[in-house]
Amino acid sequence: MSLSPPPPGPRSTRRTVPLTVFVVGLLLVGGVGIAATAIYLELRPSTTPGSLTITDDLGRTEKIPSDPTRVALLGPSIMDSIYRLGLRSHVVAVDCYAGFGNASAGLAEDYWADQVALWNLTPSMCIQTAPVFSFESLTNASPDLVLASTIVSVADVDEIQDTYHIPVVMLQPATLGGIEVDVSLLGKIFGAASAADALNAQLQTTFAEAQNITSNLTNSLAPLPTVLVTYYPDPASGDEPGYWTYGPGSFGESLIEASSGAGIGASADLPYPLLTGDQVLVADPSVIVYGTGPGLDLTNYQAAPDWSQFTAVKNGTAFGMNSNWLTEPDPTMVLEGLPELLHLLHPTLAPAP
């Protein structure tokens, strides 16, 4: 999935979504911390046999079928959790994007080639989510439940439920801890509590290893390294040149904090700010971590404003990192992204994963 200006989750430089739409959707979840999320995980038996009543990550209370067998997933981060829980057989449809009039773009716009292969995704599973949501492709899949991230607009969610009477559960964790909470929620929805517990045990082990590094730094009174984590650049020649990063209330800032870093976007007014070259120069981060993937590499960042002037670039402490690990709030972000970011920020304390 790629968006420009992008919310977290870009996969190439091709997909575009208005920033205002993205920010409104993410602000709905940005203030939801792990403690509050844990409270609403309670599942209450409904009066209808074979159903559950839950509250999702946007605070929406929904009645859904218990252990649904035909599920549409609208968000790659959700597919990651579903696959790791051994629930791939329940998935009948996934999100796809027809970008710039290319209706055949499909899976390639939302999923990387290795994900398509690993998760056994096929073009016949595509539900077009943008630029215009295809309700026909959704109904053709006949799902009994939709699990969606905020790449789906509020209006489209309402249409799915009110017109087509398909329940929708929104999964968009606001913190790394929220990923663990959502794993438990999926385990309860699908009757896979044991698998969810096992996956969460892996997440907790990684969290504990990260916390040990934080404790070592605290005990030694060492300052946290300042860092720009940027998942997408806008070129210096563009209308709004700069670097997209994470601010307060975002899961990306939670990732940086768990990595014992001090993100230079932490004092921004928005959870997903665009920093100008001048702002980065003034903040002068000691480390830069930039997201890479299909259609996005170092040359894109070199074309962004003032790149060659940054201290981290001059000192050789600007590092590329798989953008999936930076932008998709899912178990892979914790299990692979967090150890990698720890190593880049603290090479003498955290071994290379």
C-alpha cells in the first residue's frame, strides 16, 4: 500500500490519498493507549446464539458471528496477524488498489511480492478499496465479517454495514502494546485463544529484551539518541518538500520510544507530521532511519530537501530499513522491526537481528 502524502503503510510511490482524510481517520485512534484498549477487549455473549458483541479499536460496539469462516481483510497489517495465528483459511478477500486508472494493479499496489507468495493471495481475492470502494467486489466475496484498518473511510464502513448488513471490526492499534491486544481480540473472535497466547508470548519476549536496553541506558544515565524515522520523502522540487515521520499519539512514536530513541517529531502538533529540511537541520538527529521497499529507496530521500546536509548523512548514521517494519502496526513490526531499530540506534547494546 502506498500513499502520497502517505499515512503509515506506504509500499510504493504510486498510491495517493488526501492527507486530511488520513489524518482524521488516524486521530480517531491516536489517543487510545494500551490501558484503555485492554479495557474494551471484553467480549460479552450476545442474546443471539453463535455471535459475540465486541468493541473495536475505534470504540465501535459491534455484534459479529463467532468463529467466522468467510472474512474480508482490508489492511495488510491485519493479514499479518491472521496468518501468524494460523487463520489464513478463513480469508476470502483482501484489499487492492486501482491506482491512476490502472484497474489491473490490484495486489501489487497493496502487498509486496513476498507477502503475496507467503499468504497465497490471488487477484480473484481483490476488493478495490480506492480510489473508489467497490462494494460489488465485496459482496461477490460473500464475507460474513470484514476486518478493516483505517485505509477504509468511515462512509464506506457505514455503507458496508447499513446497506449490505456485513459487520465491520476496525483494527488500528495506536501503540505497540495495542498490537498485542488486537492479537488477543482476534484469538477470541476466531476461537484461537491458544494461538493468540503463543504469539503474544513471542511479542512479550521481544518487548522484554527492548526494556532491558532501556534499563541499561537509564542506569548509566546515557542520553537517548535523537532520531528521524522517516517512512516517505517528498522531493525538494515538489509542492510540499519534506520528510514524513511520527509525532505524538502514533504507533510509530511508540516504536521509537520502545527502541530507546528520541524522535524529533515527538513535539509536533500532528501524529504524522511532514518535517521540512530546515526543521530536520535544526533538530539535527544523530541517527536517521528511512523506509525502503518496492519503488522507494535511497535515491528518493537524496532528492528530498537538504539530505546531504544532515549530520547523520555526513557521519554515515543514516540507515535504510524495510518500510513494512516501520509502517504496519502488526506482529512483524514488533518481532522484526523493533530488534532492527534497536540495533541501528544502539549497535553496542543490541546485536544485529
